[in-house]
Amino acid sequence: MKTLSCLLIGLLFSACGDPGHYYMLAPAGKAPARGGPAIGIGPITLADYLVERPYLVFQSTPTRMEVSDKHQWVGDLGSNFSRALGTDLGFHMGTGNIRHYPWSKESELRYQVVVDVSRFHGTADGDAVLEASWRVYSLPAGQLLTSTTSTLHEPLTADGFENLAEAQSRLVDQLAVRISAALR
């Protein structure tokens, strides 16, 4: 009877299949609780291939992208990207005064950071890549301080989607470092 129960439990679990794995970007550090210059993050726009599906993406050839429905972002990637970038930027700038687009009063912000992500995936070379055009504005006047495109690469420490998500988190932090340098 005990063997039959174990066999039935085993069949039940195997029938359920792999439920999938969900990932989120993790900031590199913590921003202070308060104080510092007020920085607005956003809007953040992502390339269509990152918005249309919630899956982590791997580029296997120059023209072929691979996704797995078992490996997905836990929520909206745009919001997750904005939150991770804001926390990383707050950490590097020593400010806890980060606002995410849309905000209620632009007059309370000192800077606005706008980011357009064109590439954010793993590559066949064993890297994660982030390519983003970004602009920093001085507020409330809206004066453009800098406009540039960054193409960043981060080696994967091992195979697998979890390692890809970790490398992508490090890429967001690298972007925050570049943006914070422009703000100083």
C-alpha cells in the first residue's frame, strides 16, 4: 500500500510538469532612505521583442532569438527595469529621492533620466547585452544635459536563465554608474 501511495504521488507530480521559473532584476545595492537630489526615472521604453512577451530572451544567431515559456519575468519588465535602475542610481548618487514616471510635480525634480532600451538579452558568446539610448535633463527647465547610447556586455558566470537574469541585473547597475557619472 505504501509503495502504491508513493507511485501515485510521483505520477501526480510528473503530470503537473515544470511550473516554470520567474525572475526579476535585482539592484546592486540599497539607496538611502531619504535625502539627496530628486531624480525622476522615465519614461523607460523597451524594444518590442521585450514587451510583447514576458520571456527572458537569448540570441542564438545574428538573426534568431530564442525564448522559453518556462522562464519569464515575474512582472512587467519595464517597471522592473525602472525600479532596479532607480535603486542603483540612488545607491551611486547617494539619494533616496527617486521618482518613477509618471510623477505628480516635475517642479520638485532636479533631473530626469529617459531611457530607450533597444537590446536586453543573452548572446551565443556567453554574454548578456544591454544597449540603451539615454538622456538626462535638468529640471524644471527641461535643459538637455547629455544624450548618449551605451552598449554594455556582462559575461554569464554559468549557463542558465537564472545566470542570465543575474547578468542583466549587473548590466542595469553598469548603466546606473554611467548615468550617475553624467550627473556629477
